[in-house]
Amino acid sequence: MPTLILLGPRCSGKNTVADFLVTEEGYERVRITSSSWASTSKQHDGDSLIFTTANDFLDYATLNWRKRYVTTDRMSRRDLDGFVKRPWVLLVGCEARTTWRWQRRNEMYVEA
């Protein structure tokens, strides 16, 4: 079972793909945050697993490599280097037309 890391520019559809994978394919959503409220390296907020660093997620996913994980969070190139060495990790690039991205961005700000 692969761990998917969705990469791409803002409003390119990464979250839409991740939502589909979670609801239809049984993937678990992973968030990587460096905020101060995350006191431990791994937490579960009901909808997703939360890790304070990409390395913490890599260590956890290595021990649980048969489970399905998906993340859309940005990672540095150094962090990605650790993931691409694993045969069960797949980096997926998400792209959309510039006009579609512009429309999604405008809809996002209108709804908020």
C-alpha cells in the first residue's frame, strides 16, 4: 500500500484528490505542522494524523508501511529525499490550468 505525497501549486486540486482518496479508497490523511500546540510528535485529531516534522511521519510510516497515507503538506527537498528512498512512497504531481486555479482561488476567498 503506497504512501502518497501530493505536490503542486496552490489551487491545483491536491486537496480534492486527497479528499477522494480518503473517502473512496480508505487512505488516512496526514498533516505535518510545526506549530507550538503540537506537543508530541504524533497526534490524531479524528480526521487525520498530525506530526510535528516530516521525519516523525517518515519514521511512523516506515513502521506502518502497509497502511495507506496521503498528505498535501509542503516538505523541503531534504525531507522528500528521505521519502523517495522508500519503495512504498509515491510522489504525485497535481496540476491544473491557470484559469482553473484562478477560479478556485477566487471561490475560496469568496466562501471564506
